[in-house]
Amino acid sequence: MATQWTAGTTAGQVLTAATLNTIGAAWVDYTPTLTQSATISKTITNARYCQIQKTVFVQVYLIATGAGTAGNIVKIGLPIAARAANSSTTGIAQLYDASTNVLYVASAYLDSTTACAFLYQTGNPFGVSPAITIAASDQLQMNLTYEVA
């Protein structure tokens, strides 16, 4: 798990260039959940995060191998619990519907402290409007930044 950067420093210590070059934590792989009312099986191409202080950066690219439930919100699990759920934009996502060959771009937001969802241009969560069912070969990519507890 990625951890907060301290580089072993103490209060009042002079920071050298060598110490500053160690800023940040290494990117860590994780296994996100993918749900649309029910858990959807998937192939994870990339799912990584890093944490600097209380800020988490997430990158996910996955391909569905199962199907969700029509008319329900599509959600992806977070690697670390968020400080609070909120509907403000915290990232961006691309959702490719393989059956119609349509690419949707949506804003990512924290649906809960453990999952994000996507707000489409209709003003509704993706999966509700448009009422799309995630199915095999559909692709989801996102970049997300949020605050942890």
C-alpha cells in the first residue's frame, strides 16, 4: 500500500535535493470492483494508485467480461476509503460500449467513501441516463483524484 511521504525527516531539518527527490510514494496495483447493481467480472489492464499526504491519485483501465443490470449506476471501487462522499467532480472517465461502438465521456465523482460513479452530460449517473448495461467487451478508463480520511 502506498504511504504518506515523510522521507524520515524531522521538524526543523534542512531538506536536501537528494531528500526532495524521494517525494511521493510508489504507484501500487490494486483490484477495483466493478458493479452495476451486481458485481461484474472484468479483466484489469491497469489499476494503480499512489498517495501523497492525504491525496490519492488513481488510474484504471478495465474490460468487462460479464454484464451489469440495466438502468443502474456503474461504480468502480476505490483503493483507499475517501474522506467523504460528494458529488463534485474528482476525475474523468471514458466508457466504451462495444455493442454500439459508442464512446461516452463522463465526470467521475465519489458516490460513497468506497466507490466512484460517473456523471454523464444528461446530469444523471452513467448507467441510469443513458440507460446502458455494461456487458462483455465494454471498456472503462478513468483518472481520479480524491482526499482520504
